[in-house]
Amino acid sequence: MSIDPVSIFCHALGQLSAMLDKLDAQPQILTARLHPDMLPFAQQVRAAVSFSLRGCCPLAGRGVVSFSDAASLQEQIAHTLRYLKAIPTQRFMGAPERICRDRAGFADIALPADEYLHLYILPNFYFHFSMAYAIARSHGAAIGKGDFDGYHAYAPGFSFEAPASA
């Protein structure tokens, strides 16, 4: 089986972009944090986008690129989506045999491609995506689980804690 993580990242980055559209009227969220020693919302988004590239590039046998100098978060996501979608699927052939290298904080890592993707890249991608979502929700953004995964749908006002009145 060959590895092709592009569809995973493109779906999630699309969801992240749609959430950003809903936050346009709340620019204060960009600098908001869950905790003083955690990255603010904008950096959480940039980190998630970065992990998609830090994952796909080595798995496709390419050097890691970055669009972190983009003028906005939406531009960074758009550039990243275009880049990821342009990687030919066959570039991921042979990826399971590759050793992928990266830096995890202050640690240098070298992992087989499957471990690199499933135990390092995806958890870190979803960590930063989740932190961005949590920051936005904690600051009153009108987003929900469906905005995160693109699948869940609930009636307006629904809550598992206090079901909407009939």
C-alpha cells in the first residue's frame, strides 16, 4: 500500500479555511490564547498548515516548502492547498520504505514513513488544528463540530448538555 496523505490534509485545510471565513468579524481571535504559555490562534493555524507540508513533502521525496510568509492565513492555506494538490500521487510510491527526518521541538527525529505520518505528523497537525478550533470556540466563535470535521450536523441550538426546547 502506498501513502497519499494529500486528501487528508486538503480536507482538513478546507475546513480550517471555512472556519477562518466565519471569524472575519472577530479579528481579536487572531491573538487569543488558551493559556499564556501556548501559541495564539494565528500561530496555531500556521503550525497546522506547516505540519501538512512537513508531512507531505518528505513522503513525496521532496524538500519541505513553506508559505508562512503569505500575507494572510487564508493565503497561506490557499498556497498550501495548491502545492499539495499538484504533487503527483506516484510521488508517494515507495514512501513506506523512506526514512523521514524532522525536528520535534529540540529533538531530531528519523522515522519510517508510516510512523512519521501516523505517529508524528498527523497528531501534531490535528493538535494545532484543535487548538485553533478551541481558541475560536472559547472566544465565542459561531463554529461547531461540523466546522471541524465537515461531517457532523446538528439542529440550531442543539446541545448534548441542555437539549434545545421543542
